Amino acid sequence: MRKPYRILIAAALLASASVCAQQNTGNNGLRYKWVDAQGVPHFSDSLTRDALKYGYVVVNDQGMVVQRVQRQLSPEERAAAQKLARQQADARRAAEDQARADEQLLASYPDEASYKASLQQALANMDQQLHTSKLNLRSQEQALTDLLARAAEAQHNKQPVPKFLQDSIAKQRAVVSGLQALLQRQQAQRDQAAQQQAQQLAHYRALQAAQNQQD
């Protein structure tokens, strides 16, 4: 065999050995770098448990970072991350819902006067319910007063209060007590509605101001 051919064959074998060596490494010149809990950097030609634990970067043979991988989360951290993601998604949906509601509000009430009239009508309806409850309460209180007067008259005449009258008084007191509780609830709801309407009106004014600035 001639010498030039021997040289060519030797070169080919050397190149083949180099390719095989690169294939055996399995990373094409890439290395993995990570920093442990003490802040000490580490390098490896293959992934290790510590690299997965602390997170790592992949660097090429020029030392340039080609990929970053976050550390593995513990079950507790993963659960916390999922909870945070849900909360953020809920917040985004709530913001989108509020934006749609604000847009509809401005479309339904183009001026403050129309919006205030709508709010006042809602309070007027509640005031009417309160008025009806007060009239009903007065009527039931008068009925109770009449029953008590009959019982007092019997006692004044040295007579026992009949059983049916005692039962009627007990029932009427329960009716009056129930109406008083209802009236208190309605009044509290009316007061709360008035406070909410004040906030709603302030919000409407802010939306109108923002819209006017855009225009």
C-alpha cells in the first residue's frame, strides 16, 4: 500500500473516532451548570440530581447559555404555585367582568342624571316596602293593645283571663315581634343600599371622567 493511502486511512479512522467520542457524550458539546445551596457553581456533561434540584442552565462549547431550566418544585411549592395561578386567573376574569359591566353601565346611562334617577327609584321601592311594613306593624300593635285591654279588664273585674285570650295575646305578641324584626332588616337593607349607591355613583363619575379624557 502506498504511503499517501496510509495517511488518508489513518485520518479517516481518527475522524471516525472523534465522531464516536462526541456521540458517546450525547450532548454535542453542551454542558450543564448549576449553583448549589451554598452558592457554589458546578458543571457536568450530564444531568444530575443536584442540577434538577437547584435548576440549571445549558451552555455550549463557547460557554454561551442556550437554555435555562427552573429548579424542581416541592409538592408544597407546586401546590402554592398552582393556587397562585388560580388566584391570578380569577383576578383576570374579575377584571374582565368588571370592564364589561362598566361598559354596559355607560351604555345604559349616558349621563349622570339618568343614572341617579335609576338609583333613586330603587331606594323609592325600598321606602315603599318600609312604609307598608310600618302600617302593618301599627295595625298589629293596635290589635295587641286591644287584646291586652280585654285581659286587663278581666283582671280589674276580678275575673280570670280566659285561656283563648291568653293564647291570642301570645300569638299576637309573636306577630308583632316578627314584624318589628322585619322592619329592622328592611331598614338596614335600605341603609346599606344607600351606602352602596353612593359608592356606585362615585364609580360612575370616575368612569365618565375617564371616558371624557379619552374623547
